[in-house]
Amino acid sequence: MLGIKIIHEKNSITLSQSHYIDSLLNLYRMSNCKPVRTPLVPNSHLSMASQDKRDSFEKLGINYCSAVGTLSYLSSATQPDLSYPVSALSQFLEKPGIENWKAFLHVLKYLKGTHNMGLTYHGNNSEAPVAYSDADWGNCRVTRQSVTGYLIKLFDNLIIWKTRKQPTVSLSSAEAEYKSLTDLGSELMWFKQFCKEINILDEDKAIVVHEDNQGCIDTANSDCNTNTRRMKHIDIQLHFIREMIEDKKIELLYTPTVDMLADFLTKSVCRPALRRAMKSLRLLTKEDKGGVKEKSSQSVS
């Protein structure tokens, strides 16, 4: 919670890191930059620089690793909209090039326009926990590895989000989605145990998991002896998810991609798609909230 401003309003609190963002903009001399509307260029894919370009960038003396690290804290604390950009930038910590650095500066330009953004939590004890799982198949243009993205909401508030590059190549979009679902399933095992210990969850009720790949859902719900020929190489993952379904720990629900809240965690999406997700997750700027006046706040530093 270090460096996070906590804003108390009627029936809600908002977590913001506006001061931290301002310090970053000042550190990298971007305080007067022109804002952009998305963290990365929509539908773009970062790639590894050539040896010549890496050598040229190294001569500039820029600490790329440290720079990306400053964004990592933001993405994990209050800004899930930075989760995919940070994951993408982190692929090149050892061998960055000038294009990777330009992508980092693009993120700062985005932060310039959203520095007063905050993650809002409302009091609501009637909403059951819900999760969203997604994947971008073959996202990496070099290795063709896919990207996992998932999130968990409790009482209609975003509490967990994750982006990670999958360690192995998937042979189909359904397989990539299934690997993402497996990662989420592991997270939900811990989550359900945690909620049980603090007595805020009906242990017998399955958590609804939204998934936008029907092939993934059909595979998960199929009999162990069927529909596995093309996925037998991930046999343990298949049985793990099926066991969670049989034990009524999760229930898969098909959700169209346009309504998939985890989509922005797997790729660089366009502005309208990002805005829809941010509003649904209540990651809002003051303008989004209608210029709501802060009633009280405290800064944890």
C-alpha cells in the first residue's frame, strides 16, 4: 500500500497513485508530454531488437529494467490496464532496443492523460464471486507463445488480476484458453480457501467463470475418455479443470468476446474496448465519475 492514496467517499473508497505517476513523469522528463489514449498502440506486438539496435540502445546508458519496474508496481497495485503492457515490456529486460524504450515512453504518455485514475470499491455484500479467463493465442511473434489473462471479482469489486506469457506453445486457440483456465483454477483454489477462512463465501456454491471460447468449454465439460485426442499432451491440466467442475468448485459460462472483461489483459486493445472494461471494473478518472469531490483522503507512503 506504499504510495497509494485512499479516497473515502459515500459507500465507496478509491485507491489512486496519482502522486506516484506524477513523480514518474517528472523522473523521465515526460511531465509536458502529449497524452495518448491507450497504454500501447492497439493491436501492436513488441519484438526483439536486432543486435545492432541493442548495441546502439546500450550506448545511451538507459536503465530499461529499472524503468519497467516502476510500471510494475502500478500495474499490480491499482492499474490493471497496465498489466499487459508491463508483461509485454518485461520480455526484453535483458536485451532491450530503442523500439522497446519508445513503447515504455508511450505508456508514460498514457499515464499523463489518466494520472488521476483510481480503482473504486463499493460496499456490496449481495454479489457472488465471479471470474473471467481469456488468452491471446500465439501472441508473441517470435516464439508464438500465447498470453494468459484472468481476473476475479468479489462483491462486484475487482480484487485479483493477472497477465502472464504462457511457458509453452499452444497448438490451438482452445488449448491456449485451457491453459489460461488452468492458471485461473489454481488461483481460485487459494481464493476459495481464503474466503472460507474469513467466512465470506458459500463453500458449496460453484464460482462462475466466464470464458469466450466454446471449444475450451466443451473440452472441460466432456467425459474424460472423449474429446481429448488433440489435447492429450496437456492431460493433467484437462483432469484438473474437470475435477473442479465435477466437485462444483467452478461453473463455466460462455461469454461473447465483446463482454469478456479479461480481454485487455491479453493484448493491446483499442480505446473503446479498454474503456468498456475500465468502466465495468470501476477503474475511473475523476471525469468518468463526474468530477466527484473527494470527501476525505489519506496517503500511505
